[in-house]
Amino acid sequence: MGTGGRTWGLNPAWVLLRAVVMGALAVAMTACGGGGGGGAQENLVLTYDYGDANMTELLVLREQTLPAPRTDGLGSNTPHFEIVSGVLPTGMQLDSRTGVVSGRPTVVGRTSAVVRITVDGYSGHLDADLHLQVQPFYAMYLTDTVAGQIGLPIEGVTPQVPDSYDAGVTVRFALANGTRLPPGLSLNATTGAISGVPTEVGSFSAEIDASATHGDTRVTASTTLSFFIEPITDVFFLYDGFDVPGGAAVNVAPIVSKTGSDTFSGYRLANGADSQHGLRVDAATGVVTGTAPATAGRYEMEIEATLTRGSLTELRQATFTMIVY
């Protein structure tokens, strides 16, 4: 350093104060001038921290710009920032002019760095810690168990994925090797939604692999869903038992319980006869008509019909009971 003139440079002896103040570091930087004919310059009192940036949640492959560091007292002076120890998340950079950290992190995990600020025309420096956590990619279904019934649509099985990815990130879904969905269901490779109409009863387990890709970087997440497909239940037809005097007219319709587009058709006597006990069954409606026998007693008939649900058909049966007095 010269004497008798204006002196520039850093001199640790000129750092007047360095302390933790409400989570920030504060320092008084001495102007680089003095002695001889240099003009006097006031000391710079600077508060500096990465408080807001340290609280920012990072997501792998999501492009982000962290909040700028706090530099109270800087005024119009020109700062410079550099990392003096530690590292930033892979894929993120420090702007040496603003201290802002930005980029697209490509590795999950926690990093720590010390970022130093210096100011043109002043001696001394100030360091601030920057701790960042990069969260993993995720694809989460709201439930890991899906219950359904054969022949009825399954909808709304859709994962939650990051909605903050830009167009440069491609998200895709696929079934893991060796696993399968229930027959009749399919996986949307773009949205991860699972839908369809199951055609087979049973228990199934499917592992869904989700991936997010940007350039040559690919990150993955997996989840396993269990499916329980039941047979057709709570679908039936029946006849209420009733009393009737001998020789009286009979006209009785079945009580039908069904779901959605289920239909019953082809009502008939189970024994294959056209009539029984003087009664007949309408094939389309299942209505039983005719004349009650003259002889008192209990009369029964087995009636069957075909249940149709989509492409599925099943045979259903009910007992018709009549008490003649």
C-alpha cells in the first residue's frame, strides 16, 4: 500500500463491528481512503443475511429464483458476492452482482454455503450462511386402496404432482414391471389417472412409476395401489309373499333393485314350463298373472331372469310365494 495518497484495498483491521443482530450480520466498513490528499468518505454500516432465501422450499427440477439477500445500508454502493465455502445445490448459481441464487436444482438433498459480500471503495467483508433443502419429486394418490365392483366405472383415481413445473419438464407415468391393473382399467401415461370398468373379480396390486425429465436429468417416484374388485352386489329382484282367496285374479310385479344401467330381462319359470299353478310370467317385465288355484294351500314358483351390466351377464333367481285361502 502507498502512503501520503489515497489507499484502496481490504484491511481486516478496519472492520469495526461484526455481530449477530436479529439473525443478520452487521458490519461497519471503513472507507478506503485516508492520509494525504484523499477526500474523506463515511464508513458504511451494513446489515446482511439470507433470511428469506433460507426459508424457501426448493423442488428438484423446478426452476426457481430465491429472494435476494437483505443488504440494509448498502445505498447506491456497488456490492460483490462470492461463495467462500460450501456449495449451492447442483444446477443453481449465484449472481455475483446481486447475490441472488437461481437455477434448476437437479439433485435432492441439503446444501450449505457461506456467501461473502464486499463493497467497492470499502475495506472489510461480511459473510452470511445459506442453507438450502431440495425436496424430491413426488406423485401421490389420495388413497392407496381402491375398491370397486365388477362392471361399474372407476374414476377419480388421479395423483397429485407438482403443478409448478414449467413446459421444459416432462412428467410421465407407467406400470412397473411385473405389476398390473385389474382387467378393464388403464393408466393415463400423461396424467397418471386410472380409470375404466373392471371386468374381473379379485385383488390386484399395481406399482405406478412416475418420472419427471428435463434434458438429460430424470427423477422418479413410485407408489403402490391395491385394488379390490367385488362381484355384483345389491342387485336383485324379488316378490313379496301374499294371501289371496282361491280363484281370485293374480297380478304381481317384482321388486327390482339395481345400479346405474343394470337391466333384468328374460323372466321365466326356472323349471322351463310356460305356466305353473295357473300362473304365467311376463318375459319382459316379470309380472306374474293368472288365476289363483281353487284349493287352499301354499304355492311357490322359482322365477329366474338375466341381469345385464355392460358386457357382463349373470343369472338371478327369486321365489314367488302365494298363500291361497
